[in-house]
Amino acid sequence: MSANKSHEVTQPPSDSVSSLAFSPKANFLIATSWDNQVRCWEVSKNGTSLNTTPKASISHDHPVLCSAWKDDGTTVFSGGCDKQVKMWPLLSGGQPMTVAMHDGPIKDIAWIPEMNLLATGSWDKTVKYWDTRQANPVHTQQLPDRCYAMSVKHPLMVVGTADKNLIVFNLQNPQVGSIEGRVGVHYLHEDAQQNKESYTFKCQRTPTEFYSVNSLNFHPVHHTFASAGSDGSFNFWDKDSKQRLKAMERCSQPIPCAAFNNDGSLYAYAVCYDWSKGAQNHNPTTAKNCIYLHLPQDVEVKGRPKPRAT
């Protein structure tokens, strides 16, 4: 058990972890890694006791950078430096098959159940939409630069690219809106009842150093969120009262990715080198790659009343 009273996942990847994703239907955890592997564990929970059982794995030809589940919890998608996305029918025990291709590495993917399509974002400066039964993309969207991150909450898709571009797509309408620059919390739908102003959190920093924020994950029940970054810490925040709910103890290495499970009772985070300081600062002979499971308490993730002005 780690310093944050977190439980270590058994048989972790042999190289840095690039993404984590829980099944939307059960406590199956997927991890992709720079060792070209996609792994699945079953997490069983009994009170505060956790057990992780390796279930299955598949291989890519090159490092794997991203993963996503189909909304029915049967199938996993994974993409990476081999410029392809594999569809893995995990629950049925089927073999993976290639369902998407790009001209460059694939950095992020998302399944869109409302459209029955897979969205893939690449360093080739495009987002493509795929019907997994067809060989060619349904649509290709040009981006201003390489895709670094992507998130879908139908009907919106937000894509972050190199050169600080943040692009918002309305999936029901071809018009595109763009927000550029430093990113915090932006309300894209103004609530008629409340005047909600956009703002930023100062997350992964010390008085003298700044670190990248590698992962933002919203709690599925309380709608608070967790941030994790290169400083090796993760924090829980309440966006509505604009305060930090809980600061966790720093880990010995960066946290490159994290994920809540479907009911928010588990928070998975990887602790390993995140390449933020380049290859010259990475020693593969001494580097350790860990995945931890944290059991969030209500006091850590439940929203609080907004503090009164003094």
C-alpha cells in the first residue's frame, strides 16, 4: 500500500503507462503502455480490501498511447505509434482487429455511442470518425496542429492540439467554435439561472516550480474532479465552490494518467516516468512503473458549500 493508502495493481506494465480506462459497466481496468501492450485487470472490492487479477492482454507493433471502452462494456479500443486503432472484443474473448488508420501516431480516441462512431485524433493533424464495420473513415476533420488530447460529451467534442489550440466541435452541426490560450474551466452552455464565469485553478505547482497537468477526471456522481501531474501529486477539486477538497501526498515519480471507475468508488493512477524531461532523464534500468487504486472518501470528492466572503 502506498503513502496515499492506495493499493498497488499486480503485474504492472514493463514501461511507462500512457492511459488508463475503466469499463463503464464493471470494474475492469485497462492500461496502455510504451511497452506496446494493452492490459486488462479485474478489480474486486470487499470493503476497503482490493484485489487485482490480470485477465488478458494484446500487443501493438509500437508503443500504445490511448484507450477507450465501448459504452456497453464489451469492447476496448486502443491506438498509438503504429498509426492504427485496434478493436478488442474483450468480454467475448475475440481477437483484436484494426478498425482505424492514420498517417501519424494516434494520440487519443473516443467512442461516441449517440452516433455509433469512433473518433480518433492523431499527430497527422486530423480527427477521423469511423464506422468500425467500414474500412474508410466516415469523415476527416483537419486540425490546426497535432492532436494532443480529446474529450467527447455529446453533442460536444473538445480537441486540444499543439500550439495551445483548443477547439470545440458541435457534433450535430458542422460549425466550429474555437477557444485558444490558457485553459481552465470554461462554461460552454451559459445557465440562464446563474451567471457562471470561467476561471482557472493553480494545480500542479510549488512556490518555485511549475509542473504539467497530465490528467483531469470528473467524478461520475459528485461532478467534482481530480487533477494529476508531473509533480507526482493528485488533488481533488470542487469546481462550483472553487476550492481544493483534498491534496494527496506526492509520489516519487510523475503521474501521467488517471481514471475514475463508473461509480466513482475507485480512482486509478499510474506512477512512472512521463517523458516531461526528455529521454536524457529516463533510466530504464532503475525506472519503476506502478498503477495504484485509491478508494476516494466522501470528504475528498463530495462538493462543499461555497466559502463565504469575509
